[in-house]
Amino acid sequence: MTDESDFIKSLLNQKEKAFKKLLDLYQKRLYWHIRKMVITHENANDVLQNTFLRIYKSLPGFKQNSSLNTWMFRIAYNESLRFLEQEKKKRHSSIDDLSKTYMNHLVADTFFEGDVAQLKLQSVLASLPDKDRQIFQMKYYDNLKFHELADILHINQSTLKTSYYRTVKLIEKNIENVELFKETEV
Amino acid sequence: MEYYKRRNELMKDIDSLENKIDKMHTDELGLGMPEDYFAKSKKDILDQVFLENISKEIPLYRNKVMWFAAAGIALIVAFSVFKPDTLPTINDIPSVIADTVGQIRNLDLANDEFFVEDDILVASLFIDDSEIDNYFDTYIIEEVVIDEYIDHFLLDDLTGETMIFY
């Protein structure tokens, strides 16, 4: 624990070396988290940069009420939401509409390399309500614990667990029957 | 010794978790990225964070000086356009600011940013206060001053804490 305290102290003093270390530890995990929220690589890259810039600027105000891990994921999550809000304004559409075009964005992404099985899974994920999808992805793919999710999303743990297990069942049920996605006009 | 052992184990755990997470995203979700993306991205982020912060670490007094200087420029340029006779002649003023007044008249302000901070304020002292008041009442281009104020203060503040929640 002393190590972590020292590390946080170095971060709070805005030490470049400590920040590099932070990047080494979290860059990949935050990238994947953001990528699943904003879908394309290009957008994820922009949001990731904004996230680390925001983390650096917010470090002096980090009160350590939550773990560094949770705090950083919360910033990444908020930055992704902020990006989606901006997209919504640009397109004069709602976040729900954006979610409907999830697959169009995904397939249009140069760095999506999915085969049939992966397209099926993505189609099932796209069909989920946004919040359920986010909860599932953050628990299953980002390897976050329920108490961390509760801190990030401000949702109580029982609701999160209910949503997660319901989603797992839905995915299992629908994965075989899902129709393969065909690209449509956005 | 125990510390290094523990640290190595922790790093191994992190590497193994990262590999597992990478694999899940590429194998199950089909998500890819450019080659060497993370190395390039790390460099971009560090450049952005540290270069931007160095360039933003301008002391507050300098912002204030810039604002007053901008107001001074607006005033003196406007004087030279609308009431050119109110500017002192080169012969009437000390030599230390003669160059400044000369530059103002030639509208050559943009060539030297430090000129703005130092000399323009000195030059503006040689315009009579009553002329300035009169000019403010009649000709002042408020927008110029307000825009400068917004650029130098408010936008800096806006880039700070506007998070949804933390």
C-alpha cells in the first residue's frame, strides 16, 4: 500500500515520470473501455487523449475517496459520454439513435476485423439497451468489479448484478438466432 | 528484496490481465488497431499533456498585462485612426518611447509581441486622461476589449472543470 500511496503522491506532484508509469498501467485498459463506448478506433483515440489530459488536470483535485483505478475509469466513461453527446448534437439525433447505428459505425471502422461469429456477438450487443450493454461490457471485458461499477455509474450493486446476469442470459439465448447484420444507410 | 519480489509479481499480474483483456477484445469482438498504436499514442498523450501545460503555464500577471496591453492597443490604434492629432509628435516625447510611438503610427504592432507587453503601456501614458475619457465616451470599441478578456481569462477557465460528475 505504501507503494501506491507514494505513487499517488508523485502523481499529485504532477511528476512526469509518475504520469508515464500511469500511462503504462492504464493506457490499454482505458482504450478498450472507450473503444467499446465510441465504437471506432479513430474516435477512441481522440477520447483517450482527452481522457488522459483530463486526468492530468484533475489530479490535484483527486481526493482518494475511490481507488485510482475507479477514478480513472470514471473519467474515461464521462469523456466517452461527453463525446457521444457532442455527436448527438452534431447529428441532431438522440443517443438512442446513435445506438441504432452502432453496427453501421462498427462495420464502417477500418479497424474492425470481425468474422461471422464476432459480427453475431456484436449484433446481439448492439440490440441491448445502452446501459445494459455498458454494464455487461465493463464487467465482462473491462474486468471491473461490481463495487467499482457502482462507483463509476452511480448505480447500486444489486441493480448492476441483476442487469449483468439478465444480459448474460439474453446474449446466450440470442446469439444463435441473431440475424447477421447488413449495413444500412445512416 | 521483498518489495521487488512483490512488485515483479504485481507487474506479471498486470501483464497477464492486459494480455487477457487484449485477447478478448480482438478475438471475441473483432476490434483491431494500427500497428504500434499504443507506443505512438503514449507519445502523443505525453506531448499533449506536458507541452500544452508548459505553454499554458503563463503567470496570471502576464495575462493581466496582456489584457491591459490589448486595451492600450485598441485605444492607441483607434486614436491614430480617428484622432491622429492627439498622439504626441516624436519631438515631444522622451527618446525611450519614440520608437514605440513610431511603430504605433506605422501600425506595425504585430511584428513584436513583447512590444505589446512593455512599450505600449508606456506610450499610452503620454495621452492625456481627459482625451482618453472623451474618447471612451465617443469611440471605444468595447468588443475588442471584451474579446481580449474572454480569450485570456474565460476560455482558460472553461477548459478547466466542466465534468459531468466525478
